[in-house]
Amino acid sequence: MAPMRVLVAEDERILADTIASGLRWEGMAVDIAYDGGEALEKASINRYDVVVLDRRLPVIDGDAVCREIAGGEVRIIMLTAARTVSDRVAGLSLGADDYLAKPFAFGELVARIRALARRAGVADTPVLSAHDLVLDSARRVATRGGTRLALTRKELAVLEILMAADGTVVSAEQLLERAWDDQADPFTNVVRMTIMKLRRKLGEPQLIVTVVGEGYCIP
């Protein structure tokens, strides 16, 4: 179910914050871990599609983190300052799915994350449609009846989840997990408020249906 959720495990705080900010701008839900212990803790609690993992982390080394979380549904892209072939081979042998040497172009990181997510079956439909509503996931553009909608990044994320569900009901908890990061308070009404604003911007006739006690869908 799109959009994807990413964990950035990087001890260089400025770099980690910059990567996270850029990925959020790309429509992803992003959590940050500044050391290996925090990365393992977050990975044990949340379901991530992709983990961007620095090989040299404090507390618990990135290699140990990779060995611990590899092998499941999550995809791992390792970051390192080392650029030799032997380093890349070592990283991949730990269970990583991809390897990117520092410094790197942010656009390349985004492309690699999306490629890994597609391999995991996430966000594999770049253009979604329902009735007269069209969402271009790659360009982050939504239109209804040919008119572009002025949606926030969070509204686009929620709309993408609902459209990707293809008529299946999506619970508020699922929306919170997929569209927000771990800073979101699960006891707030942020999902309901976002749905309300999204409905207003989508206009008439209403497309988002509330299924009482279950969640929301676009039938």
C-alpha cells in the first residue's frame, strides 16, 4: 500500500535530517535513528519498506543492524564513505539490497529507494485513477476532471493510500502508520481532520466514503 515508509539510520545529524526532509518532500513517511540501538528499536516497532542504513553507527554498528533486520520484507540500502568493490561486496553479503557510497546525489538515493520499494511490491502503480480523479505518484500531482488540485504533501499521501487500496477499506490506524512518521500522536484526530480537508478540496460529488467503525475508502 503506497506511499512508502522509510527509516533513515545515520549518525551525522545534519545529513540524516537533510535526507529525511528531502524524502518527506517526495511524499514518503520518514523516521530517523541517530544510532544503531535506536534503529533496531524503531525497526522492531514499525514496519518499514526501506531502511537507509549507514554502515558506521554508534552504540550498535550498522553491520550488526543489517544482519538483524535483513531477510524480511524490508529493503536495505547501505551508506558508507568507503568506495572499494570489496566494501560493496561486504555490505551486500550482510543482507543489504543496495549500496551507495558517500558523497552521493540525493536524486540517485531517491531513485534507488523507489526501485527497492518496487521490488517489495510498494508503489508499483505510478498513475492511479478512480472515477474522474487521477493521481500521478511520481510527479506528486492530483487532478479531478482535468483540473489540478492544490493538495498538501500529507493530503497527497493519504489520497494515494486510499486510491492504491482500490476500493478496500483503509482504517485510520493504517493511514496513520503509512502516511505519518513516529512523531505522530496516535490519539489525535489528525487523520479525521486530514480526510475532512481532502474531501473539501476534492469537491462534489464526494468520493471518500466513511465506513463506520472500519475506516475510509474510495469505492
